[in-house]
Amino acid sequence: MTDFTEQFPYRLLRGILRYAHETGERWEVCRMPSSYKRETNLEHVIDFAVENQMDVVIGQFDPGDNLELFRKAGIIVMAQDYIKHFDGYPNITADYHRTGAMAAERFVALGFREFAFFGNKGMCWSDGRRDGFRQYLEDAGYGEHVHIYNRQRVSNLWYYRMDLLREWIKELPKPVGIMACDDNQAIILVQSCKALGFKIPYDVAIIGVDNDEIICRMANPPISSIDVDIERGGYEAAAMAMQMMQYPTYEGNDIVLQPLHIVTRESSNSIITKDQQVHQALTFIHSNLEHKITVADVLEHVPMSRRLLEQRFLKATGKTVYQYISEQRIDLFARWLLDTDEPVANLAARMDESDPKTICRRFKELKGCTPTAFRKQNLRDLRE
């Protein structure tokens, strides 16, 4: 029971389908729009589930919903994080703080010094992403340069005071990097910025969440977005549901989705810094990530001493030139791992790494696991 106008539930269902295929289970899935519960009440949903002999209900629930009614009816219930977290029941949730921090880190790396967050007030997933975004920037020393839009309430989720939003955008110092709590909000930002005459990504850069391909590519320019391992969440939800059916005393636990990486599109494909030499260095690095470039290669394109470049680069990005190159190349390598079926050795060769062990070792240092393990843990489709 969820909003089937979005990609999130479909990706969740893909994970459930993969589990069913792998285990040979023949499952019957009934899709109910969340509007049905609002038009009737929770009791009608439970009656429907009982009449149709449902074993498990996964759904978007409101704060006042009494989920204990499902248990009394002998039905396993899981809550998809929507407005609040339900204690005592399995929640399909996510590491919202880490997601927010990921967007903030990218904006800092791109050279932004003004930051903003556009979200929905009072929704746990939006508030969590906002807090992670703000906390990262405060820790990085940019706490006084974070601007939060907190006028959009959940009670008016699909109604926007465009005059208030545009007033907020106009008042933001430029250039600014804005994280939207999800892709739906990101496309509203794009439309508002264009209406105001601000150039994307040069005046305003935007990053959304969930990587909804239709929404992101429908925007002009296309929206950068944080991809989340939603399919894995569906797979684990299905596996846990089976355990809960087999062992009635097992109450389950939360399934925490993790942000994978930022899918970069035109809405954030910019490098911001007033230091022209650092800008030259960043432009060269981003244009050559597929090549095994070194600090010496960068210096050939930036007329200054290594010591001076390192000082100014660290001030602009918070990282040394070597750290920045290494992290950006590993992020690109990670995207290739998830977007292709090519063997690790082939991908290493595409990045000018003659010995795959070198990039695999650096990958493990930064990501905490081997490339093969990363790929297995974060499958994006039905591939085994």
C-alpha cells in the first residue's frame, strides 16, 4: 500500500520479485494505492487483507494508524517510512543522515560555499536528510552558510506556495548548492529557478534523492540524484517476511536502505571556485577521471608550484589533490560496477590501471569492501 506514481515502490517490488524467483516461491501481490486508506479507513484495509487471505502488508501509514490491529488479525505488517518511524514494528527505512551528508560532501568538493536544503517539514525521511546535510556542513565549518526551507508542510504535500519558494530562492546567496529531499522536490526547484532566470547549475546546482529516472530526465536540465539500494530493501523485506511467517515469535527488525552514489547529471555538473588556478585543476581532473592522472599531470596544466597548488586546492575543496583524484576515480569505478556487467579487471583497464589489484586495494580503503563485494551487495536489477 503505497504511492504507485513513483519509482520507489516499483524498485521495492523488483527486490521482492527477485527473492521470490530465487527461492521458487509463488507469491501473489496486491497493489493498493495509499489513497484508499485515506478515503475509507485503516479498518477497511485490514478487512480487505483478511478477505483476500493476505499474509503480509507493507504500506505507508499515518502517525495515528494503529498497526496492532494487523497483528490481532494475524497479518504481518511492515511500515514504509513515510511521516514517522513506527516503534515495535519492522520499518523499511534508510540511512537518511548519510544521504544528506553525501550531497553536502559533493557540493563542498565542487567548490560551493553556500548551501541550501529544500524539503518537507515533519516527514522523518526529509528531516533526517536535512539534519545529515546540515551536520556535515557544520562539521566542515560552513554552518553559517546553510539555508533551510521549512515552509512546506506534510498536510499540503502536493500544494506549493510557489511565491514563497521563489522568494526563498531569490534571497539565497549565489552560487548555491541545493539538496532537495527527493526528486519530486528537485524538479520543482528546477522549474522555479528557470522561471526566475537563474542558470542551472552555475547560479544554482541541485541534487535530489532516489534517482527516479523518469523525473530526473524529464527535468530540463536533467537532475543529479543520489541512488539508494531500494531493490536490496525489497529483497530483504521479502526474506524477513518469510522468517516471520515461519517463526511467529520473531518480530523482525528495521531494514535500512543505504545511499549508493550520486548519479551526476547536468543540474550539478559544475565546479565552483573563485580561484582560477584551482578551477583549472578541477576542470582537468573531471575531464580525465578515466585516465590514471597524477598530481604532476595536473601541474602541467596549472602554472604554479606544487606547494602553492596544494595549499589553495586544500582551501577550496577540503582535500589534497591526490585525495580528490583518488576519491573521484573510485566513485566513477563504483558507478561502473553497478551500471555494467563487465569484470572488475576490464573496468580497471578502462581506467588505465594495468594491475587491477592497485585500484581494488584503494577501493577497499575508501568503500570498506572489495569491488566484487560492493557489486554483490548493491545489485540494481534482477541480475544474480
